[in-house]
Amino acid sequence: MKAVQYRAIGADPEVVDIPAPEPGPGQILLKVTAAGVCHSDIAVMSLPAERIAFPLPLTLGHEGAGVVAGLGSGVFGVTVGDAVVVYGPWGCGVCPICASGRENYCPHARTLGIHPPGLGSPGAMAEYMLVDDVRHLVPIGGLDPVATVPLTDAGLTPYHAIRRALPKLVPGSTAVVIGTGGLGHLAIQLLRVLTPARVIALDVSEDKLRLARSVGAHEVLPSDENAAPRVRELTDGHGAQAIFDFVGIDLTGRMAADMAGMDSDIQLVGIGGGTVPVGFAQVPYGASVTAPYWGGRTELAEVVALAQDDVLSVHTETFGIDEAPLAYERLHAGNITGRAVILPHG
């Protein structure tokens, strides 16, 4: 079968032919219908050798949708032909945190060598993939897999972050979304569905600001040195109650702190390697700064339920599996608006 792999430190992803997997006990074989392309993949491919904690080659793709094609012994709860998406942040499954559905915060996954598909374990950017346990599958029924697969990360991650901030996002409040690409354009829609807050969107790209406006942002602003003063002006000097930074560099972190209001939430979601300055008089009184990671199993089911209610519009651009290296090139250059999706079977 064809697969997109990261094969050597510092190399570009390649399309290769590898044997199709067979499901063992407890495993599920999926015929992959769609796989998302994400900046996290690029981050993994940028790591130095000493920080790679898994063997290469690695089949990429931590956003996966597919149809159940085979079952290992002892698998119950799904049948061949079921359409599903894959929950990515796999944990040990037995600790109290995993038992509550929050495998994204499993304290044992790293020491046990458990890695998310596409970020350490073989991922979805292939014609077939193995899923380790039925608990990591969420049925999608008749939803379009192309429009649904980004929800497993680009939808789940902002949903998880927004849920943490809901007590602050009351009527009359303001939420700011920094970066309106794959995750950000879904964060805007989730804020509009889940909260009464006014949503202000920031980006350096005019195309992405147009997308932000089209999916429901009340205000769109260039992400520049004037952004924080403009947010304060739009909030009568008070600042925003919640800021979601989907870029995560030092510049946006400082910007987030400068536009935050008293007792606000600043959530550093992007993986740009930056920080938010925290200390007395560096952030407003009562402000909290957190770095949420992905989301829980039940939260993914909730995001899929929102898609089934037809309240989310996922903007995608599709590529055949042989075009996957091009998709990564364009993503790295900032030339993807929305989410790039690979179609392994054409």
C-alpha cells in the first residue's frame, strides 16, 4: 500500500510502498478515507535526532478518518463497514485520568512508549492503518470524511481550550483568536456556537482574515503592533476576557498579554515555541496563562455531534496521496487556507 513517511532525520516526507497491516488482538484495521495535514507534523520532522523518541520511518497523519475494514480477535463495539474518525492522543487507558476520557493528559504515556498515530506510531496518511483500541474510534455516520477528519485535532483542540474558558465568556465578554488558519477558523465558529462573546480575529494573512469574517468573526484585525491597542479600544479599555493564541510565538504571546483584561484567560495553543511573559505587573491582575493540549475522548464525540448538527463549516483543500509532499510544502509556506486533507484512495 502507499504511505507518506518521514524516513530520516531532516528529510522531506516521501510517498512509499509498504506492506498493508493486519489487525492483531484488540486492533481495528481502517481503510483510510481522509487524513489531515498539520503543523505538528512539520514540528516532528524538525526535531533533532536526540529528541526523536520513536523509530523511523514514521507513517505520518494524526488526523484520520476511515471505514472499518477488519477486526482483530476480542474487538467489540464496531463492525466492518462502520465510518469512524480516530481519537489521536492515546494514553495508557487504565489510570484515573484516562478512565475519565482525558487521555491527552495521561501521565504514563511517555514512559510506556505510547505515541499518537502519526506522531510516533504509524499514522493515517496511508491506504490502511491500525487503531490500537475501539475506545479510540468515534462513529461519524453519514458525515463527509473530508470535512470531518480535521475535527479530530483542528476542531478538538480549540474546543478543549474554549471549554476551559467558558466561565469567563459571559454576555458582554470578548474573545480573541490569534491565527485564523486550520485551528483558528474552527475556534471562531465554536466560540459563536458555545458562547455569547464578541469574537475578534487576528492574522497576518488577508485571505485568512476574509475566512475569519466569513465563518463568524465580529471583528478582524491585522496581527501587528496595532492589534493590542485596537482590542483595548474595541473593549472600552478593559481588554479581552479570553485570548486563544493558535500561533504560539513570542510576538503573539506578548500581544496576548497586552490585550488581556483583568481576571482573563490566556491560552497558548500554538506550537511555535514562544512564551507568554508571566509575573506581577506583566499580565493583568487575576489573569491565568495555560497551555492546553489536544482534547479528551468525550470532547471529540461532542465536536462530532456539533458537526452532525451542521453548525460547523470546515474549509478544506484536498490532495491525492502522491501530492502529500506538496501539501506539506504549501502548509510550511503559509499557503493553505483552512485545512489540507490527503485522500489515500484518490
